[in-house]
Amino acid sequence: MQPLLLEIGSEEIPAGYIVPALEALAQALDAKLENARIAHSKPKVYGTPRRLAVILDEVAEKQESVTTEMVGPPKSVAFDDEGKPKVPAVKFAEKAGVAVEELTFQETEKGVYLCAKIQDEGKETLGILQEMLPEIISHIPFPKSMRWAALPGTFARPVFSILALLGDQVIPFEWNGVTTGRQTRGHYFMAPEAIDIQTPSEYVDALEKAKVIADIPTRRKMVKEGVDAVAKELGGDAIEDEELVDIVANLVEFPAPVGGKFETGFLEVPDKVLITAMREHQKYFAIQDKDGKLMPCFVAVNNTQCKDPQLVATGHERVLRARLSDAKFFWDVDKKQSMEDWVKRLDRVLFQKKLGSVGEKVARVEEMAKFLAAAPEINGDPDKAQKAAHFCKADLVSGLVIEFTKLQGVMGKAYASLAGMDAETASALEEHYLPAYSGGPLPRTKTGDAVAMADKMDSLCGCFAVGLIPSGNRDPYALRRQGIGVIRILQEKGYSLSLSAIVDKGLELVKDKADQDLAETRDKIISFLADRMAHMLAEQGFSKDVIQAAVAISCDDIPYLWKRVAAVEKLKTLPDYEALAQTFKRVANIIKQAAEKGTLSDQEVNPALFEKDCEKDLLEAFTAMEAKVSGLGVDEALLEVAKLRPAVDAFFDDVMVMAEDMKVRENRLALLAGIAGLFGRFADFSRISA
């Protein structure tokens, strides 16, 4: 076993490209070595803005040997009666690369055939890597790739070196005009000299001596600890921002934090505006005092250790002052504007070509928000919901949001508060974008819930109605995320509002824009949301068969769906679950088959047609159980229904359901239909594996 190192040196790669590229590089190398029958350890990745690298501590020096069998022509064709080989035997041996004397015979269903055992001793790993690594480099994925000079290959940025070692040997190959070697380079400013790497084990330490921290977790820790230390020196704490730590860690090769200050006059601007200006444009960390109040300070992370930190801080302060001046200017100008005027300007902002302007969308969202808030299940304030929806997109045309797009909603709330809007309505302007990401926080108010769902359902219904349906990885309007947002609000807030009623309302509001059949579109939307629910339930650890069985019954009442799935999952923990499931499935399958054949009538059960006591006993048990479970919770109700099993089993043991007498048969089917309907309130048990 020998260690393997591949490093691709390039011009500065965007921070967001580095980790995905390294993951893809490691996965591709791991898979190709596996397919090539080369034993190896798990790949470890390293990366900075100027290099992507992968190291495997152990790689076999050659492929594993393998023996395969090749079946040839029938013995009767290949050998004569005296057992001497004929032309087919000779040709087959030549093809297999063995002597005729080494051929064996194999008994098959069709007779005796020739067989050759072929031993592949395997090739040297070094030679295989010469062909494998260039292909892997060529297929590293990036959001955007580029060409340079007149070279055919593409990469995130121009590549200037490739370090490739197997043990102490260079793996010789050329990629896009770059020939491999054993050299890398240290920090661009602090240690730019070439470094010879003799073996992969030297790589990380050699770079660290040259002021490059190649290990991303180590560099990330240095960023976080350094920022926190500088913030303490300035008398505060860095505002927690793990995403910014990740970004900054991949912008530098050697983190060197430095603190700076800005004029207190800028604190007149809302905190989130200042934080966003520092974060988005400059990648600076904001600082707060012990009471959580924003301080006129920041921490910048340089890529170079400097002799005069104050001089560097002054430079950062000068750059930030210009950014904050822009933010304050837009804030001051926006405060003088009318939000109603902004709403009118939305008529000139395009939402989607077929669906019209943002102003038209807002009008639909108003109606939907009012509809949702008025629903008894939500019991909100329809007037507040309509007002919040009316202004929910107004800040999109404000100066600050045009300059800092991530502040949409945040500024809507700020401007609404300045205009004297009540707290719940103003908050809904920000909350209607929630949840903003997977697992993110939900709106805190009923008004926020109504407007958030209204906005998301309008996008869903509108896009589906004009044929803009997500497929594969394409989802330009983030409909999957918006669908999950609606589901989470209904489920986590316990709103048992009919999903189909919401979809119907949404499609009614976009019917003048639709170019698809609305009935089919309705089914597609509900199926799309049902798929999202199934995925969410699976992520929460529920069994796939239970999820499918529960969703098959209905997903119209989302909180109730979650309760049903949990109840059936709990049922599976019972000692006699397998027998119980078999009984339930048997009933469900009999009724399903009868319905498909048209032999299931709507008649009520007639006790006069009973021929056995077990029929009477089952009807009595069913009638009593139906009355009992009506007042129970889902868990308790399903556990009670499970107690019907002995009576059902006795019924199956004593009678033939499909009796020759048609009236008796229909009566027994009617009894089983009642039973199926009772536990069919929870799930389609025919879909559950016992």
C-alpha cells in the first residue's frame, strides 16, 4: 500500500465552489478506484482558494487479481467422437487466451459446453492512475467553468500546476497543457516559493510552514476563534454567523483577523441594514454588546499577516464607510416615500411573463390571505391579513432593497412600523417569506401564517396553471421549497384546513392566466404536495410503507395525516402486529377486489341473513367499536380498532365470504366493508408490509 496525493493548483476559486468540488473529486476518485479493483482507504480532502487536493493514505500498488469464466460452444460441436478438438474449440481457446488443453466442460440445462477460466492478474496502479486522474479533473463540477488561452479543457479558474504522487513517485500525465510534478506553492504573498513534496504525508505540514492552512475545518476554526478574540478586544461579541464563517474560511489561505470601527451616526440605520452591508459586500463580522445591541465595530479577516494592523484596519474602515454611507442614504430617502406609492409601482415589475406583474400577484395574495385568515381552523383577522398582503411586496422597489436584495421583508416591516402600522401586520411583511430555508423558523403570528401561505400557494397554483412544473433538478421558482413551507405551517401550527380547498381557491384566482386544464392542474398540485409530505415524513424516521398507506387514504388534513402516520407506526410496535396486519390486509384486499369486480353493493348489513354466530358477534363488536372510537384521539382509536382482530379472525375461520347465495355474499361483504372503513380511516393497510 502507498499513499496517493492529487493537488490542482489554480487561480482563486470562488468560495462557494470549493467544498462541493472537493466532495465531487473525492467521490469520483473513490468510485473509480473501486471499479478498477484497486484497494484503497477513504479519501481526505483539502482545499483553499488556490488549490483543490485529495489524499488517500493507502492505495494498493496493483489491481486485485480476478478469475472469470468464459462459456464457449457446445462440446458436441467443438470435439469429435474421439475427443479431439475441432476448429470451434481451437478458435475459442485462442479467443480466451488459453491452451486447448486448459479448456474444461460445464454442464448446463442445454447440455455440455466448453468453459475457459481466465486469470486477470491486474495492472499496476500507477499506469491506471495516469488515465484515471485526467478524466476525473475534467469532470469536477462547478456552477460556472471557464476556458483560457486556446486550451480545450475547462475549470473554475485557470490551472497552473498539478501535483500528483503515488508514494514517492510522480504520476506522469498532462492535463490541459499542464504537466504533473511534485511541486506546489505556499502562500501567494508570504511564501510564494515552490515547494518540493517528496511523499503525500509531507503535504499538509509543508504547506502550513509556507503559511497555507490546507485543512478546511482547521482553517474554519482559526477564523472563528480569531474573530471572537478580536471582538473581545473591541469590547463585544461577534454576532453568530456560521454561514459567514464558512464563506470567509474559503476566501483565505491563512486567516488574519483585524478589528475596525465606524461612526456612531450610522447606528441610526436599522441594525439588519448595517449587518447586511458589512456581511454581503465586505464579508465583515458585526459586533454586539452584552445586551445584544449593535456596536460601531466590525472584524475583517485578511489573507495576510500584516506588520501594521492599524493601517490595514484603516483601509477596511474607509471601504466600509462608503458602503454604510450608501445604506444610510437609501434609508433616509426611503423614509420619505409612501408605501402605497411603492405598491402602485409594483404594476410595472414583472413577476412572470404568463402570470403578469408583481402587482397582479399581490392582488391575488390579498384575496387568498383574507380567505385563509377567515377560515375557522386559523381564526385570524381577515382585515389584517389583507392589509399585510397588500403591502407585503412594497419594499421590493425601495432603494435599500434594490441595493441589498436580502433585506426584502426586513425593510418592509421597518417601513410599515415607521408608517404606524400595528405590530402584527407590520411583522407579517417580514414573516411572509418564512420559512426561508429547510428547517427554518415559521411565522410567529396568524396574520404572518395567512400571508406566508397565500404567497406560496399563489406561486404554486400560478406556475402549475401555466405549465411551469418542477422537473429533475430544475425548479427556478423554488416551488418545492414553497410547498414544504405551506405544509410545515399547516402541520406545525395544527391548522386542519382542507388542502384541496386552498388549492381550489388558488386556482380560482389564477384561472384567467391559466393555459392548462384546471382539473388536471389541481390533481398535479395535490400530488406534488403529497410527494413533499411523504419525503418530509421519511426524513422524520417514519417507515415508507406506513407513509404510503396513510397518504393513500388522504392528505387533505395535514396535521391529521401526521397523527395517523404516528399512530400506525406505534401500532407496528405491538407484539401481535404481524398477525394484526395480515388480518387488516385481508379485509382491505377482499373489499378492494370486490369493488374492482363491481360485486360490492351499498346495502346495509341485514342480521336476518346471518348463518353463523360469528357474523352476529362481529357486527356487535364493530357497532360497539364504532361508537367507542368516535371520541378518542388517533392513537387510542387505532389501538381500540386493533381489538377487533379476534372477531374478524373468527369470522374468516367459520364462514366463506364469497358464498354461493348472492344475498348472503353481499351481506358479508357489506359487513367487511364496514370493518374496512373503520380502520381505513387511518391507512390503506393493503399497502403495509407485515
